[in-house]
Amino acid sequence: MKTIKNSIVILLVLLLANCSCSSDDNGNTTPPPTLPIATLSNISPTSGPKTTIVTINGNNFGKDISKVQVFFNDKGGTVQSVSNTQIKAIVPARAFTGLVTLSVNGTTLTGPEFSYIITEVHVSTIAGSTQGFVDGTGTMAQFSRPNGITIDTGGTLYVADNNNHRIRKITPQGVVSTLAGSTEGFADGSGTTAQFTFPTGIAIDTDGTLYVTDTGNHKIRKITPQGVVSTLAGSSSGFADGQGSVAQFNRPYGIAIDTDNNIYIADSYNHKIRKITPEGVVSTLAGNTEGFADGTGTMAKFSYPLGITIDIDSNLYVTDYENHKIRKITPQGVVSTIAGSTLGFADGIGTIAQFSFPLGITIDTDSNLYVADTENHKIRKITPEGVVSILAGSTEGFADGTGTTAQFTYPYRITIDTGGTLYVADNSNHKIRKITQE
């Protein structure tokens, strides 16, 4: 009998517990309070250098600084203080121009653009010493008149080491090795079994495949990530459109690739800009006989075009070497002059500016162009409005340092990474230089 009574008691307890849970499930518990949604109205100031304190105005920011993050062009800033209607944040170094975004209690807010003002430019040496050929780290390595330079998404540099007839590789840690090439000559093959003759331009596609202007062989070569070298287009010196080896170039120099893997070549001694499709079909985009003329397609004229780069809208920018000008080519082949006039040196807008045999050129995500102004021994910057200024360099020589205290000797080529750092093939110093902007 006692066992039955105990069982009944246990059953009643369980039933009461279930009833209690059921009551809770029916919403008798108090729900957590709902936080009001944050809003952003404006920021002040809207421009400035690193360490600028930006005030962000809005509502419902709360007061918990740990629940707030501020980003300038996707780069995290330092949150200084938070109130319900105002956030103060410090602009980080090298944020560059872009949108201000917030994360407040899990809500993402997008604000206006903050224009980043660069106040410091630093030049340093990442690899190379005296002229020669040595693999190694940093200044233990040697180059002989490095020319073309490009960079992959992981920060590895590739250099067309012109007088060594090789393609060199530099890791982010500064370790230099030889990817392909050996003695002067021509041979397809893997690694050092391949041969080049004075390679100059180099570019990389989204798959990590390299394309090289093998200038002395008048050909365009292709290098897989595994170092296998083949010939994409070109044969003997001359001029001919066509596919593969039917086509002819005369000292092809600069090279650029668009998002569809079309390749553009500054065909220097033919004074033309050529296009190569992924299938190897070569055509002429712009240029005719040597000279100077703006116009469309073959109505335009160049004088030894050497450098070439491309923007996100597939506009090409060319260093017109012996015309001392920077030219623009639309996807439709319309050629115009954006900067430069006669031989010399002058900062200014458009044709007021002067260059002395400009050679390398690259472009950043804000459409600023950077030019290796070779015989002025300087790196120049051209804004989208056509304003030309000195970024770095002064007289001929070698010196690391800030801005115009730095020195180059015939800087040939230039490339840029996604963070806005520039890399220069300092040809007659036989070094690879780095330019950071803050």
C-alpha cells in the first residue's frame, strides 16, 4: 500500500512540473527587452589624415563601447567614446578613401565617404644590392637591371630580371628565387630549362598565370604557377595581326590584362597598342606610324609606347615614352592625352605637367595613376582630375627615406597591391623598392 501511495505522489509531482513548464511555454515568462535600432545621420569631418577624430552622429547607439565598431573603408578604427547619440572614432593609418560603416549591437550602418589625406610617403628597399645574379633574402639577392614587376593577391612579387634573362620571385618575407629562365636565348620548358632574351613586361591573371613580354625574342610568353613556360603569340620581328605564331611584334614592352583575360601589349617599335584574346588572336587596338596624334584606333599615333595599365572600366593608360606624355585609350579605341607636354619636369594639371621619358605606370582603386618618370628619377602621381605631383624621389642616386628625400636611379616599372603599397623596379640601382603611403 505504501508503495502505491509513493507512486501516486511522484506522479502528482511530475504532473505539476509539466503544468508549470506548459505555463512557461504559453508565455508567462517575461521576454528580454527589445533594443531600439540604431541610426546614423552624419559624420564630421568628412576628410583628414590618419589619427583624425571623427564624430558620428545618430540615435540609439547605447553606451556600451564594447558593442560598437567603426570602419573606415573597411579598416577598423579606434572607438574613443560612445553615447546614445554620438560616437567618436580615430581614423587608422592607411585607411584611404572609402565609406564609413558601423556595427552597433549587431546592426550594420553605412555612412558617407571619408576622404583620406595622405601625409607621409616612405621609401624602403626590399631586395637587391649590387648588380649581379644571386638568389637569397633581401639585400643578399642580386638583380641585373630589373624591369617589369607585378604582384599576386598573396603579396608575392614577380620581376622580369632583364639582363639576367630570368623571371624572379620575391615572397612577402623578401626571399628571392628564380621561377623561370636561364641564359639568354629562346626555349619553352619548365623552370630554368626555359630561355628568354631581355624580358621586360610582366603581368598576372586571376588564376596566377604570368604573361611576359620577351622583348628580345619579339614574343609573348606564358608561365603557369608551376613554372612551365610556353609561347602565346609572336614569331620573328615585324608587324602582323593574326593568331599565335602568325602574329608579329617588334620589341613588345608593356603588358596589362583585363578581367576577361584579354592581354594588351605596348608594341614599342611598332608604335602601336596590340590586343591578344585568351585564344591567342592578335589585333591592333590603336596606333599607326611613329608620331603624336590623338584620335580613334589607327588614326592615333604614339612614339615608343612602353608602359601600360588598365582600370576597372577597361580604359588603358599608356606611357608614351618619346612623346613624354600619358595617354588614355577607351575600350572603343579612342586615344586622348591626359598629362604631359614637352620634355622636362613640372607638376601641374594635364598638359601643364612635364615628364622626362616616362616608362612604368600603374593604377590604384581610387583611379590615381602612378608613373615611373624614368629620366627625372621620380615617381609621379596623377589624380583622376589630371593633377600631377611628385610622390617620391628627387635627384639621381640611391637613398631610402621619406618622399623627396628618397632617391632612385632610372626607375623603370611600378606596381601596386590591394593595400595601396607601391613596388618599384629601380633599374640602375638593381633593386626592388617599396613605397608606403600613410
